[in-house]
Amino acid sequence: MEHKIEANPDYSILSVKVPSGEKLMVEASSMASMTSNMKMKTKLAGGFSRFLTKESVFINEFTAGESRDGEISIAPGLNGDIQHHELTGNEKFYLTASCFLASESSVTYNTKFQGLAKGFFSGESFFLMEMSGVGSLWFNYYGGIFSVDVVGEYVVDTGHIVAFTEGLDYDISHIGGYKSLFFSGEGFVCRFSGQGKVWIQTKNSMALVGWADQFRRIEKKGKGVSFD
Amino acid sequence: MQFDFIHKPCNTAVKITLQAGETCTTEAGSMIAMDSHLNVDTSTHKRGKRGILKSLKRMFAGESFFLNHYTANTESELWVSNPHPGDMIKVDLLGEKLIVQAGSFVACDENIDINTGWQGFKSLLSGESFFWLSLSGQGQVVLNSFGAIYEIDVDGEYIVDTGHIVAFEESLSFSLSKAGSSWIQSWLGGEGIICKIKGKGKLYCQSHNLMEFGKSLTPHLLPKVRG
């Protein structure tokens, strides 16, 4: 499908031209605007497994009706980058939780359990989304996204992995000696090995949330917050 | 050592390409990705040197107690970013001293000396930190900010709102003043105290103020309940 991504990476918005009769799967509550012939159907896609990957349990299916082409603009809740990836059918593609934005209906997904250690220390969820099939896939995250071609080994800080291709796997380890583990401020890192491509985000929304904590009001127990 | 910035100015990250034998020093916790064969060492001061006192002082300047040193055996890359949205710039130092606002230091090469400076009690009122970092030597420094960074060549006098200074050359000095013709006007205009920069040299400012952004979030955040 013909598409363009504008205003990236800060306030990315994706617009896709949907040919007549074709379908586009879009993450719930991400539609910003569309032509009037686009028909929406909400589906309980994947059921419980989508809940595990921090995605909405519901996915919206947009169909271009009235025998003409439609156009839809999609913007995720978090301001950040959107990337496009074309699946060719003979590879699998892994997305970390809550990165899915949209895909053609020919793309299928599974939920993959990462293992306890990875889920706990990677700064990501316990589950990955395993995408397969043929067609376009769009994913988004907070901050800018860049990709690195990995041959051999590569280190990515926890909480910064967005997606990676089949052929890569990662382990939780640390950089430097034990002094670095405790004092470097990096703590654990994800060490990728194999051959493939990994997408990394430049910023971390959780770090911003953690910083914003100091600006919360303090309320005494039993007394409501007064707004006067 | 080569610095390539991407996604400026809001979601900036920098790719640092190290040649064999080069060492890059970064603020603790700022690495986002790297080649796995980079050697990492964590210390309180320069690589291989101790300096607890310097480190303690640096902590007062809003920086991390520990610094990480990345050394390359072969050509390697290191990606560095700050978790907050904002800009990053590279400054080349040719022996002059650069005074840097608390929390704005990200990385430098091994020829830079990191010290903590004192700008007097006026710092408290200026909306900046009590202590400032002073970077000296001949080499490259990477700074970060909240919002975009812009550069001003000061010759004579220049006015900057409090909380917008990122860094300035040591040849400049600053004093506090009121923005309007009277204190009442200054306060009503929401500008309050301003910084007057004097001298000749480079001044780096940030377009947005992190504390102002934080305060604007307050009404939308859930309150903390204390018993």
C-alpha cells in the first residue's frame, strides 16, 4: 500500500492509501482522520495474547468501501517516530510490547514469551510480538528511532529496543566489570548476537515519567485535593 | 573521534565513532547502544585516576557521581542520549574554559578535564544550580539541553532569562538584574529576574526551560497521598 510518514520523528503521522475493498489493521484509538468511505470494524484480535504485549485487546479493521480508494491518517498516542517495514514472507519480525501501529491484513502475529530473565531485566515486557506474513507493517515508539545492522555482537541499553529481525537473539548481561554493573548507571544491557537489524529508540518515555514524579502535588490523607 | 547527531532537536541522539585507542568519557547512564567490543570502565574521575572529592562536587552540580569511560580496540561506535526530550550539541575547546549548567554535560574525549566551579550565591536566584561544571583542555565536548540549543556571540552585554543558560565561555561573566524598569513590572511580566551576561565570548542558550515544563504538568498529575 502507498504510504507516507510526515513530521517524523517528533510528531510523526502516517497516512496510507487503501485500495478499494482492501483492509488495514490499526491499533485501537490511533486513527486521526480518514476519507468518509473508510469503514471501521472493531475486532477482538488475538484476545488475551494482545493484552500480554501491552497492546489494546481490540484492533480496528478499516476497509475502503463504496468501490473507491480510501485514505487514512494514523497517529499514535505517544509523540515519537514511526517506521515502516516490509515483510517478505520468509522471515519473522519481532516487535517489543506496545510498538505495533498498523499493518496490512495479510500480516499475522503471534505472542512469544521471552523467558523470565529477559522479561524482568530487559526493561521491555515478558512478551514479544512475532510478526510474519507478507505485507507492510508500521511500528512506533516514543523518541526517535534508528536502526543498526548487526553482524556479530551489539549492545543495546535496556528499555531502548523497539524491534529486531529474525536471526538475532539477545541475552541480558552487563558491560565492563562488576563496578560498572553497579555504578555505571547502565545496569543491565541487552547483548544482541547473530546477523540482522535492530531498531533502537533515542529516548525513553519511562525516564520522562520518572522525572515528572517530582512535580506531583502532595495530598494529606483523608483530605481531598482543593482546586481553588 | 567523530560525532554524528540524529533526530535534532527534540529526540536527539549522538553516534560517537571511536578510532582504535581513543577513549570517550560519558555521564553515567547515557549509553543507549554500542559495539560489544568497546571496553567499559567506571570511575569517579578521569580514567585510571581517583578523585572522590571532585566527584562529590560534581554531584552537587547535578551530574552523576560516576563517569563511564569507553575505550576502543578497533573502530567502534557508541550511541549516547539523554532520557529527556531535547537537543545536543558538540563544542570544540581549544584550551579555553567552558562553564556548563548543571546536568548539561553528556560526553567528552580524554583530553578534557572536568571540574566543578562556583559562581557565587547569585546562582541560587538565577534558577540554575549552585555549582557549575567547568570543562577545560583541548578537545570535544557534547552538551545536552531541554528544548533546542542556540548560540550567541556576545560582545558587550546580553540578557538571558533565568533557567535558559546551557553554557558560556569563561571570558564571560554574569550578574542578576530585573527585566523591566521596576521590580513590580518585572514580576507582573512573568520575567522576574534575568541574567546579564558581560564580556566577549560564546554563549549557549536553550529554547525551553525544563523546570517550567515540569510545573506546567503539575495540575495533570495524580497527587501523592501522604498519611
